[in-house]
Amino acid sequence: MNSKEVIYILDKFLNSLSISTKTKIKQKRKTVNESNQILLLFERLGISVGHFELVNVVGTSGKGSVAMMISECLFSSRESVGTFFSPHVSSISERFWFNGNFVEPKLISKVYRKFISVIKEVSEDPKSATPTFFESTFALFLLLAKESNCKILVLEAGIGGKYDVTRIPFFQKLSVITKIALDHTELLGKNVSEISRDKAGIIAEDGQVVVSKNHYVVRGEIAKIAKRKSAKFHSAPVAQEINSKSNFTSFNLNFSDGSLMSNLLIPMHGEHQVNNAAVAAGACRLLGLDDLSIAKGLARSRLPGRIEIVSENPSVILDIAHNRNKIKALIKFLRTRSQKKIYFVVGFLEGKDISGMIEEFSKIKGVFFFTLPPTYSSRSNVPFDKLNNVLLKNGTFDFKNYIDPHQAIKDALRLSEKDDLIVVTGSTYLVGELRKLWFSNDIILKTGNPFIKK
């Protein structure tokens, strides 16, 4: 069996583990965490978490970018590092990053038979809870990290913090909290105070936490929990002199001790990514990294689908923004660009603040092609009639509905002129599907690099 077939079988198997409703997910988050079921799963797989030092990254926005930035900085300092991402954009291999590249299929081939065998065994045991997709992919990551002889693991949380599967406080070296806003309110809480308390649950007793630029209410809730747990609370450095270029963003960082890091670069766009870089740099200093390693790591850091410019004339941007806060950041970036006309190809999944995202879109003039992202397991699209009602309540939108996202992008490309801009956003699944027009999953698997075009 070749590596491509292994990935296909693994992807199909993991998707079969998805559970049916978010109510079950909410119940299971607490049950699995408090009963240590996930640790029992690790034990059956032969994984000793105590072999690793853990850096946990939680938040509403920027978790993936911050996790990548910290990982690249650690790798630049010659640490052996593995990173767990969620979700992936194009290929499931993008969830597993080791020492500078996404996982090689041959590494997955070494462990997948044992992995599938144990997951089946646990699932069929009437005394055990069936592992979810997320729990299983995290367990697979730990197997791969063990094979890769990693010393430090950087873990992007799935949902929340207090009951997230990635929360293993006994071995935590540092917790990192990014921007927090309203999202997953049915699971985490109805307001930012409740959500902040859930996210801050990632902090370990007698540990330390570094917090990104956030609303004072958010910071206050996190500080209270840090104090209760006798954990040291650190603020991210302040970003200054932000300058956006075509291929990178430059900036300085001012730390609370009065020190300054100047002329830093990231190959990513948007002020929000600079704030992500600030909390990543703050985290790396707490981990003992020197400024040169931090600068080198930041200059290498990027992920697919984060204001990713994949084509020119017209410019095509892919961005996985799927909540109000992320759409707001995207719109803020788009205002810095000069173009004649913007075509948006947008799709949403249920369970999101659709009205809030549409309100943000209403603040910029554009033509909107609404479509249906591909969906998996229990995730469902927002139906057009529901979406159209929201659009009409927010004023006059120039919009059209498309069942097929490929037809939507095809029409946007056909209608646009070379100075126009096309933006694909609203759903990670939608971005992942249309990104295939420029990037091949086979090349990603073969090279471990998601940025090599067809």
C-alpha cells in the first residue's frame, strides 16, 4: 500500500469517528477530561506524555498562527519540536508538523496499523467511550511525535481550554492565550467572560501564562484564574511601527521590561497577525529563546488559508475567517489594499454568528457570491433562505447564490478584471476545497510543504 492510500484510509477512518451532535460533544468534553479517558487511550497506544514538555495555545482567533510561530522559533533554536494543528485546510497531514515540515506519509505508514487497531479496540469496548475525530487525531499526533523523538510539543486547542483534550497540565511548560471573542457560545458560554474562564482553564497550577492583546474584561477573567492557580501572568509585548508590504509585514516589539526587538518580519498579512507574532515572541522569551532565534522563526512562519494571496491579476485571497472577529480583521486588511472591485465567494456552516459576520461584510462594498462549503459528519451548511433573510435585514447586498462553490469562483474569475480582488472566506472547508485549484494534496503529502503550486 502506498503512502497516498494510507492517508486516504486514515482520513476515511477518522471521519467515521465523528459524533452526531454538539450536545454530545458538550457532555463528552467534561466527561473525557475528568475521567482521564484520554490518558487511558494514550496508555493503550504506548504513549507516555511525560516524555514531552507541552506548550498549550488556546483562544478564539490566531491559535494556529501563534502555534506555528512558536514552533518555528523553537526549531530555529535547534529544539526538536512537534506541533498539533486543528483544523487542517487541504490535507489531514497539515495537522501534524515536525521540525520544519508537515508530516511525511512514510512516518504515518509506520504507525497507522497500530493506531487504527487500538482505536477500533477501544470503540468496540462497551466499557469505553468511542474516541472522537479530534481525540483520535491528537492521539495519532502523539504517536508520531514519539517516533520523531520530539522534546517539546506545541498544542493548538480544539474548543475552549478547561475541558479540551490537549489540556494535560502535569507536563505543561507554558500556556498561551490568543484573542478571545464570541464563538462556540453553545459550548463555551454566552458571553466573553464565560468564554474567557473556559479558555483560561488551560492554565496549569503553579504554571505560567502569556496573554495576547485583549479586551480588559477578558484579561481580568484570565488574571483571576491565574492568581487562583498560583500561576504567573504575563502580557504580550506591544507591536509598533507596523508596515505592510506585498509579501511580508514588518514591525517592532516593545517588551514590559523596556527591551525592544526591531525590524521583525512575518510572511503574513494583517495587523492581527502582528499581534499574534507579539504573543508568540513573548512566549518564546519565557521559554528561554534568544532574540535571533525568535526573529528567524517569525520570518519563516506561515500557514495556508490565512489571508493567503494565491494569484494575481486579479488578486485572489483565501482566508479561513469563520467568526465575526476574524471577518472584522479580514475587512480591516482589505481596506489597506487598492482595487477597483471586490468579489467575495463566501460560505458558512451552522452554529456561527451569521448576523454578526454579515454585519461586518456590510461595512465594505463588494459583490457577494454565497455558496455551500463541503461538509463532513454533523456539520451542516447555512441554507440560502436563512442567509438571504439576514442579508436583506442588513441593507442592500449585491449577491447571488451558488450551490456549487467551483461555479462561484469560476464566475468571479470570469467577471473580474485584472485590478479587481477575489476573496474566498467564511469557512475552512470552503477555503480547503477551492485551494485545490492552485495546490495539490499529492504535492503537499510528498513534500510536507503546502505552498508549492501545481
